[in-house]
Amino acid sequence: MAKSNIAAQLYTLRDFCRTPEDIAKTFKKVKEIGYEAVQVSGMGPIAPDQLKKIADDNGLEICATHIGYQRLKDDIEGVIADHKLWNCKYVGLGSMPEEYRSSKEGFIRFAKEASVIAKKLQEAGLSFVYHNHDFEFIKFDGKIGLDIIFEESDKSAFNAEIDTYWVQSGGSDPAAWIRKMKGRMDIVHLKDMVMDIKKGRIMAEVGEGNLNWPAILDACREIGIKWYIVEQDVCQRDPFESLAISLENLKKMGLQ
């Protein structure tokens, strides 16, 4: 494992990761900012071994990924092979596909289907992690969708990747949800929220917005988070600068 357990989510830099040449330049910049690990997501086509070489050449660990649901269903052996090559344990799903979202039955069906995938990954020594947005906080028969997912899924294999911004956006408490996932969560997504007079709520660098970071980080420490992953889907400035600000603020908060 890298010396630091703070990683950069490359979806933040997706516009700079379209080609292998772009990816190499981006990895170099990410390392120069001070990150020692990345989560692979939102990149253009690149051979798995080429990605591994670029990461190694820049001294970056691939700590986690986001993989499309269709590929998880159709090419689980290829997914496993890639993650073994990258020495990457955490196989993430960035979102539940839209076709499952409209009903309680859809949420349950997704939880059951994804659990089959999660079990196969577990048997291969990997860990399936589910990344939430805010739509999972819709209630069905009085129950939050995200509760349905975690109640109906395989508790030994289907794990969480709580995103602080999206929990807050859904009207819930990020720290409470982190604690709720104790035993089912090793990695967390960190992004902040601010209110803009014209745009309403927008994403911000960690520590630059209104989220309760002392409470969030205390909860992370309590449950033994292994990777703190910085993500900002939409930046109000250069995304590399945004990642640098988040990293600096997290270090000021006591993370290393």
C-alpha cells in the first residue's frame, strides 16, 4: 500500500484521460500534486498492461476502480484478470443502472443480481463496492432505497463506497451513513458542497464547503476506512487545482 491512504478519483480528470498519452501526462501531474494512489474511472481506451506500466512509472498505486455494470455482467473473468494485474482489490460500480431505479422491486432485483457478481469477485480475492448518488434516497413504502439495496444484497460480499456529497444531497447525514456501513466499507468518496446564489448547491473541494468534515472523518476512522478517495465530478476551476486544494485541506485535517 502507498504511504498515503488518500487517492485521486480519475473521473475528476476524465477530460485529460482520453488517450494513453493523455493518461501518462495526467498521472505525472497527479503524482506531482502529492497523491500516491488513484481510482481508475472515466478514461479512454487503454490496454490494461499499458495502464499498469504508466502507474508504475509514476509511482502511483491503483487502489480502486469503477467498472460499468454491463462489463461486470458480461466479462467478470476479464475484470478479475485486470484487477489482479493492477494489484487492485476494490472493484467499484459507479451507479445502479436506470432501469432498476423506478420501484422497490427494481432496487431489490438489482441488489440480488449485483450480489452474484460481488460473490464471484469475493471468491477471486477482490471486493465489490457500490457508489451511491442521491437517487437512492427516494423512499419506497417508507424505506430509503439505499437501505433496500444493502438489506437485500449479500452482506458478506456486497460492500459500500459512500459518497459524502451525494448523501448530503439526498437529505441524509454522511457521517451516520459511514458508521452504518461498518464492516461493509473500506473506501469512501470525499467531495464537498457549497451553495451558489445562482446555481444552487454545487460540488466543491474538500474543506471548502459546508459538510461537517470533523464528524465525517471521525466516522471514517471509527470504522477503519482504508482509502479516502477525492472526487469532484464538476469543478469550478482547473480540476488539477481542485484536487490539490482537497489534498492540502485533508492533510490540514490530519489525514496523511
